[in-house]
Amino acid sequence: MNRLLLFLLSLTTLASASLLHAKPLSISLDVDATQITRKLVNSRLTFETSPGELVLRYPEWVPGVHAPRGPIQNLGGLRVTDDKGQTVNWERDPKDRYRFLVDVPKGSRSVTVAIDYICSQPSTNSNGVDSFGNSFVGIINWNTLLVYPESHPLAEVEVTTQLTLPNGWKLGCAIASNQDDSGIWNLDTVNIEQLVDSPIIMGENFRSFELEAADFPKTNLHVTSESAAALMAPDETIEKFGKLASEAGLLFGGAHFEQYDFLLVCSDQLPFNGLEHLKSSYNSVSERFFLEEDKLKGWEGYLLPHEFVHSWCGKYRRPEGMLTHDFHTVKDTRLLWVYEGLTQHLGEVLTVRSGIWDIDHFKQLLAGKISYLRSIRGRQWRSLEDTAADAYHLRGWSRSWSSLRRGQDYYNEGLLFWLEVDAILRGETNSETTLDDFSKQFLGANYPGGEVLPFTEEDVVSELNKLLKYDWEELIENRITNTQESMPLDFVEKLGYKLKYSSEPTKAQKDREKDRNYASALDSLGMDVSKSGTVRSGLVIDMPAAAAGVSPGMKIIGVNDRKFSLDRFREAIADSVVRGKVTLLVEDGDRFRTIEIPYDGGLRYLELERDESKPDLIEAIYTPRLES
């Protein structure tokens, strides 16, 4: 009887210990952002603990940037005290700079960690997850202001946040909040993963729009800027963003959130960027985003649609190797050709369907993408999958020979892959099955349970095979996992188009060159040159300019015996039809050189030309669904 009693008591003790461990850890987070105008933010985290070693971690792998680059270098202070107000010593793990070892003294029941964070000095990989501030605008990414106990799963760490802003400022965030009589903002309690997934924008000039979307959850657009005039968005532009939400609902068959918040900063002082979140997105564009119509025709036009699509592709459905339940486990990013590539494609689909871009403008941009990607010679030694596996090393641009190194090509070459998938689905089924069907079934809000559903490459293939029995594995092998001697272009024919050269650039190409102060000779000499005469990084090693001895970074000071200018550079290429060459006088470090480029092809710019013998699948894919 005594043994049985002891056994039952031991079971009770174990169960109690288990329940105690399962109890969520509650953190009280107080953030003082009143000095964000001076590029400083202070936070205090208080939570219960026990005596002995406490291991704290600063977020390293912050979702969205696909890199172990949490901006720990910007800490301006990290101090720990116990519940008696006594300083608690800590030291950094010598083998892991994001890991702090804290010696909690006997008798202590809680600790407070005070963090001082220096804003507005991001690294190449931390732009989207850093904090920024100036005299009028602030952005807080919560990962910059907190540490968390290593011993607790993030889903079990609940955070109750209080935030103090500069006087008179307003805020936008996906987490519900209210301002009390003292001016402090109180945010709803969420777990630490949800907090980090919900950045905040704030500012002296602030405006919120509720977008009108058909059969879709409430969608808000919050805008802040240094300029009050920058918030005067035209009604037709706001209407287009409402259509974006409506078209997304039709594309995915619904939404997995009750409310979505676009957070938009219009500033020429803060870095341009965008980052996806489950129920919101952080977007930073130029100050005159709403005031100049041409702003919507470039990258700023598709930024919000791209980050919006990520709520389904990347956040709701996430590659299995990228779904970790902490901020320090290494992520497997090889499926970024789905996470980012499919998002890039569907984002541009929605950009056109919502009326932000017109179809002709899109076709011109598509031709430009093909021209650029066709010039990439790095595909001969590294696959598209490898650019995804090595994503964060490729985020920073290569100053020389970028065509050999490759960049984050899984975005736009991933887009072309999914465009080809849609063309195959439509072509093999007489357009009865499309990528819209895949988007509804694979990405749509059709799954019960949690907020994230992981997937593998096998899952992608399986879902495609449900729509159409096809050798998708071979297509992925040829386009994604294998190296290539040259870029496959047969998808253009499947779409009902041909490629041709024109002696005149498209309007989109002209606008791009004017906006970025350069001249493109990528399709002729295999080079681009900036307004200053500097040869840009994307020089193609086996095309005429590089073959004649031109190198990245050279400065062109003369062309065909005349002083260099962009117009004279273009004129010299046009004259090559008669002269049979282009002559450059270049400054190469401390040396001057004359380089003759044998070439007689004149100006050449890639364009898409309609093949009337085939169905126009581009028109079919990008036609608004609201109209039907």
C-alpha cells in the first residue's frame, strides 16, 4: 500500500512539474520611443525567473530577411537587474554572439532587462527588421528591443506591451491598441512571435484609410511621412488598393485573417524597403509616392501587392525548412523560388488586375526582366536553387561582374518559372485549369488550426499533379535545381509571344534609364553605363564590350572621339551599323586607355511580339477577375 501511495504521489509531482513548465511565460515590455526623433529607443522587459543561470537570446534569424542578421550591433546598452534592483552580471557566449548568460542571484524571483537601441543604422540584411527614426517619422521592429529566455518556446512567451510616443504622434500596427489618459499606448497581449511579426509605424503626420474591398476582411492603409502633403492620396489610387484586396480574395478564395493593415512610410530620408507579415506589411517608399503618377509604374507600384501576397505565400504557407519556433535555429532557404518567386509572380498579377499597372506596361517590364536574366552567366556554375540556399550572401550587390556571381535571382527567375507553370496548365487543359486554381488550393484559407502550415517541394509537386498530370519534377530540375548553359526561353512561345529586337527602347525602359541615370546596352554591347561614365557591374563577359577589354568600374570619358554623355554613348552604338565599331576612351584607375569594340549591330532592345497563331495567355492571366 505504501509503495502504491508513493508511486501515485510521484506521478502527481511529475504532472505538476509538467503543468508548471507548460505555463506561458509573461513578459511586461515597456518601450519609450520619445527619443526616436534622436535615433534612440529604450525598452524594459520584466519577467519571472529563478536563481541560477538564465540564458537570454537576442533575435538572430528574424523572419522575412532570410538571414542570421538580427541587428545586434546597434545595441547601445543591455543591463539586467533583479527584483531588488541589484545589478545582475551577464556575459556573452563566446561561441554565439546572440546568446547572453545571466547569473541570477539566490532569492531573486524576477529580472528586468533594460535595452537601449540605436536606430537608423541598418546593415545590408537588416533594413526590413531594423528600427528607424527622425524628427517626423518612426518605425519600430520589436525584435530590436527584446531578448527572450532560451528555455521557453516562443509560442509560450506572452508579451504585454506599453509604448510611449513623442507628443502628438499617432501609430499604425496590426496589434489592437488603445491610448490611456496619460498618453501611453497599451497593446493587446500576444506571444512573442506575433509581436515580432507586427511592426509599428508612427509619426507626427499620420493618416489611415479603410479600403473598400468586396467580400474581404477589413483592410486598412496607414500612412506617415515627414510631409503632410504626402498623405494626400488621390481617391483613384486608394480605389486601386481596395481593388487589390478584392482581387486577392478572388485569387486565394478568401483570407486567413480578420483584418489586414498596410503600413506605409513615404520618406526620402529612410531606406526604401518592404517586409511581409501575416496580418500586415511594412512598406517604405519615396515621399511623393501618392503625388507623382509615375511612382506607381516602377517597383513602388508592386511593393504593396508583393508584400500582401506574402501573407498567403511565405507566412501562412511556409517552407518546412524555414518554419522554426525560435529566432536562432538556422533556416533552410532553398525553397525561396516558391516563397519569393511565386509571390513575385502573383504580386505582379494582382498589380495588373487591380489597375495599378496596365497590361502593356507589364509586358514592357517583362521583356526587361527576360533581357536581364538572359545576360546572367552565373547560371552556368550555380543553379537558381543555389541562389536561394545562399540568399543572404547575395542580398548585397556585387560591385564587379555581377553577371558571373548572380544575385537573388529566385525572385524574378522564380516569377518566370511560375508564369511558365501557368502557361502549361492553361495550354494542356484549354484554360480550364490555371495557376489561380493552384493558388486557391495550395495557398488559400482552406486549412483548420494554426496560423502557419509548412510545405515541402514534394507538396508543391503533389498539388500541381492534382491539377494536371505532368512531369513537374523534370521541369523543376531543369529550371531550378540544375545549372544551365543559357536561359530557357520556350515559355515565351507557350504564352503566345515571340522575342524580337527593336532599335528603340520601350517607354518602360526609357523611364527606367531616366529615373536611374544610366544607359543600357545590355542587348547590344553587353554593358550598362551610368551618367558619370562608370561601367556598371552587370558587364557580360562573353559579349562585345567585355571581349574587347572593358571592365566594371572603368570610367568612360570619351566615345567615338567626343566627350562622353549618355546620349553620345547611345549615338555611337547606333552609328556602329556604319562604322563597324564603338571606340571608347576610358579612365582605368591611374591609366587612360582607348578601347575599340568590334560591333555593327546598332541599338538593340528586347521586346515581346504577339504571335497571333497562338492564344494570348498573358492577357488571360492578367485580366481582372472582378470584371468576370
